[in-house]
Amino acid sequence: MTTQTSRRDFIRTGLAVGGGLMIGFNLAARASAQTPPAAGAAGKLNTYVTIAPDGIVTIMAKNPEVGQGIKTSLPMIIAEELDVDWSKVRTVQAMADQATYGSQLAGGSTAIPTHWNQLRRVGATARAMMVQAAANEWRVPASECTTSQGQVIHAASNRRAAYGALCTQAACLTPPDAASVKLKDPKDFRIIGKATPQVDTAAIVTGKPLFGIDVVVPGMLYATYLKAPVFGAKVARADLAAAKAVRGVRDAFIIEGTTQLDGLMPGVAVVADSWWSAQKGRDKLNVEWAAHPTSASSSEGFAAQALAFSRGAPLRTERKDGDPDAALSGAAHKIEAAYHYPFQSHANLEPQNCTASFKDGKVEIWSPSQYPEPAKALVATTLGLRPADVSIHMIRGGGGFGRRLVHDSIVEAAAISKQVGAPVKLLFNRDDEMKHDFYRSAGYHFLKGGVDASGKVVAWKNHFVSFGKNGVFSTAANMSSGEFPARFVPNFQHDVSLIDGGIPTGFMRAPGANGVAFVVQSFIDELAHAAGQDPVAFRLALLNQTGAPVQGYDSARATAVLRMAAEKARWGRRLSPRTGLGVAFHYAHSGYFAQVAEVDVAVDGTVDVKNVWSVCDVGRQIINPSGADNQVEGSIIDGVSQALYSRITIKDGAVQQSNFGDYPLLRINKAPKVENHYILSDNNPTGLGEPALPPVLPAICNAIFAATGKRIRSLPIDATLLTA
């Protein structure tokens, strides 16, 4: 999606502090013009580019950075079109400021497709102004000048001028129409397409304070916040005096909270001179919690409800093409299967945290939020403020994966700071992190499929049982009725039923697709086996069985990545006993991915994912190849971890897992070797933070079937079912 902007909205120029050129543009429509600051005057950093007389170029990184590399890749786009030496570029994290920067979001793999063309024009506009400044000084036509790595060149007179020498003159020019500036030919790119380390890498590996957990402000106290094991339960009683008696504890108090699961929940705050003191005070609270309806919820109960729903009429039918029942009746091969995937925790290595300072009716916040603007609104509404009275510093996050799209720690820190009248840093411990997440929703799929004698899929029915209330899905618990193979199967039906479980859910890396791909691609494998066909050939036939383009789904791109993945993995080769290859493909977040997994299954059922071949098509340009590899490999490792280990279970309305001992993550010695390949197609580039994850789960499970003949229909994989 591309935001339309006018020239007035787009460009802002002026003199930077200390002299030099400031250039920026505003994503928010109808932004007001600003008066450029005088040279040497202090001013708010609200522009994208600052060029200093010494040639150093400072570029604002507008979006939150949670490890996906966007603080590097977005400035790379600007720097490329500006035509500067990347070694002279410095990046600065922007404040949360929607009025200046528009939406600031880390989620949905949207940053690159949203900003690709816009940020190229920011850089190209700055370059054009540098050229014009030099042309004016030399009294030559701008069309005779070129640029190279921070210099303007007039070849005819053999003159050169560094950007730093031209920045003050350029700041006085009227900027050109951004829509008219000439963009570089990709063949001339020097920065885009070159493997580039993340700008924070040196600071990260040397342990410098960068993350939310590192923030320290003057006069800061430390806080913990204890919430009920059962989501939403209120405090019946707490021993506040015992908590206050702990050395270093300044205060302990009950917060009534709201009924909003993703807002300020009821709990008990303990504030102290150190986090350890706050934690020890919290240990003395001896809280009794009020009864709550969610205490009747359990994973076993959810499974029983889902099974009961599957045997009756659905809540609603969201899609029905043709006559699936008749097609199933006449199919040469029929398959029925029930699939399940569990709730999952984001398990960020940096736990949730926020530093907040409430003073004189305003709140200043330091947070690794993935989406700060709604956080401002939540804090303002909860504390009775105006959104303009809430400011947020965007701090680097130690992992996000969708967890930091929810603002519970932010509103809790702000409320605690208001109560104690001092800045506070709120920090979750690992138990808080695991038991008070906004989980990837569990899901149950009851499938029926039919294949005719020629191997064509003629029928597909799915009764999808998920979570929601009053007919509305819980956050990120839905599945699109247009999900593949919809539109590719002539007789297709997608039914839905919902369980009201009271469990908070949220977006997780590749939301929806991270569970759905496992189900869809595993069941396709079952149909291929029933038809006696090769799994790759069967998928290629399914992708092309309509004989016509399908709106919203490019089967040619899907076919290309699938063919290449099979080729790179040498599909069909002879393997050792209890070793198998499995294949899967998926389209998510505008990216087409196919993967082949090679899996060994030991006689005791232990699964070892040895190799993964991954092929993607995310458009015509990979901005930062090393960053792209990191995202693909990280997604695959996440997927392997989810397939083998990840499960949140509910008993008596509470989460049973509490730490990495009972919610393990994949260790480095179990990580597969990943081989990445990119197909460059004539499409605008898109994001890579999410679409590589979904296909690896079914590829692993399909490989297990190839190795053992045993089908995995529930995650995580139960090794006891795979013994020889």
C-alpha cells in the first residue's frame, strides 16, 4: 500500500543546528508547513536527513527496531538515492511522532512495501538539491552535473564539490517536486543490495545500553506488578504492610484496573529503590484473588468443545463454492483428518518493560513498543489525559514478534508513576512474561478432502474451530476464507465455530499463517499420498489446475519458488532409513515462500531437522542481503522451535508454563543448516520478517511422514508417537 502525499506534505527543508541541510517529509496528509530554524538554533529533530558541513549525513530511522533490521534498511534506501558513502551515514531513532512521520509500526512486514518509493524520493530530492546548489555556484546547468558518494561532479570543467560544502546553500533552495525527481537505475545501486551490518551491531555485542531494559532516568524507582493467574481476576486481599516492610520498598498498592484484557488489568504494584527489592516485596504480598469465570477454562475443555462443535452445524459458513458434499461423495479418494495447534507464547528474550514519568499532567515514556501511537491513546484514555500529553521515546526492543504490539506494560508503568509521583521502570520477570502474554491463538481444523481418479483435488471442506465471543474472533484468531487452496478447488467450503475461553490472544510472527500453513500444507500432503502422487508434482498441479489467473494469488510466483526449492534440495534422491524430505509452500505478507526440510527420526522418536532449503519471491529488490538472510534463518529457527517444543496449556483458567524449563526454545546445536535462495520478480519489494516462517512447520511434518509413515496432525510433535 502506498500513501499519497502532496508536495507540501512531502518535503521539509531548513538549516540544521550548527549549519547544514535538513530534509524530511511527512507521511501524514495535509501537514502544516514549518519555519526552518535559524542556523545554530536548537530544534526538534523532525526531519529524515541532516547533512553537516563535515560531510556526515544523519538519517532518522522512523520505525521501531525490534531486531528486524529496519533501523538499517530504511536509512539505506534514503542513503542510496542521496548517493552518499554509507560509512559517512549516522542513523538516529526517531521519537514516536505520528504528526511528523505518519504510522510508526513494526508489524505485518509492512515497512519496506510502505516506504520503498517514498524514501527513495526523500533521498533523490536531497540529491537534486545538492546538484542545484553546485550548479548555481558554478553557473552551469544542473543537467550537466552528476553525483558520486557524497560529491557533485561537473565533468566538463573537472570540478567537484562535497555535499558538506554545499549543504548551507542547498538549505536555502526551494525543493523540487518530489514526484519529478529522477530515481537511480537499480544497476547503479551501491548501497541497496549490498550486505550491510546492522547499525547497532557493535553496540549490541559489546553490551552497550540500547534496550528498554537498559533505560535509566534521573530519580527513577523500580516497580513490579503482580496480576492474577486467571486473566482479569481482581484483588480480593493483599498484605501490603508486609511488602512495605521489605528494605528498599517505597510503596505497595492495589490498582483496580479495568476489564480490558489488553489494557490496565487489576493487580498489585510494588515500588522500590531497586528491582530486586521490589521483587522481594512482591513475594510478601500473599495475594488472594477474587473468583472469575475464566477459572473454568482449560486446554482439555477447549479440545472437548472443539470436537463437539465439529460434529454439529457450524456457527456460520464463511465461504462455499460449488457443491462440496456432492463432490466428496463422487471422489475417487477421500480423506478426513483433525488438526490442532496450541496457544503459544512470544517468549521474548528481553521481557516486557517500560519506564514512565508522570509529571504536571503529562507522561513521558521510554518503551520498546512495536506500535507507539495506540499506546499513547491507551495511556491517555486510562489516565484521563489528552494524547498530546503523552510522549514516547522508541527504544530498541530485544525481540518483538508481535508481543510489543500490546501496551500492557506501558499503561501499567504510567499508572504506577502517577500514583507514586516519580519516574518508574516497570520490568516483568520471566514468570510474568510467560503467564501474562497475548498468545498465538490455538486452533482446531476438521477437514474433508476429495481427489478424482486423475489426481485433481475436487473437494475441500474445513470446519475451523477457533476462539472468540459473540460471533467475533479473538485478536489474530481468525483464518481467511480465501486462504489457499480456496479458488483453486472448484468445490470448497469454509465453516467457523468459536469458543469463548477468556484467554488473551494477539499477533505473533506471521499471524494466522503460522498455524494455518501447518494444517493446509499437511493436508495437501495427505491428499497427494491418497492419490499416489509425488508431493511436489501434486502441488504444482494444484497451483495450475484452474487454468486461469486467480485474483490476489500469483500461481506463477508460487510455482517458481516451489520448483526451485525442490531443485535445490535434490528432491527425489535416495535417503537413509528414517530420513525424509518434506515440502511446503505458503503465501503470506506479500511474500511467496517454498521450503524443503530434511529430517532424521531416531528410533526413540527424536526428531532432528538437518537441513532446510528455502526459496522466496519478495519482489525485485533485496535491500540488505545479510539482513534478509537473518530474517529468513530466524524465521525458520522459530518455526522449528514451534514444531518441536512450543505449547501453552491452560488449567483452571491459568497458564501452566512459567519459564524456559517448561517452555523450551530451540538450542543452537539443534538448529538446521539453512540454504537461502531469492527469486527477483518484477514486483515492488516487500518485507521478510514473517513470510519465511509458516512453510517450515508442515515441511518438517511432511518429512517425518516420508521418513516414518506416521502423520503429524497436532503440534508440538510428540516423539513418543514416532518410535520405531
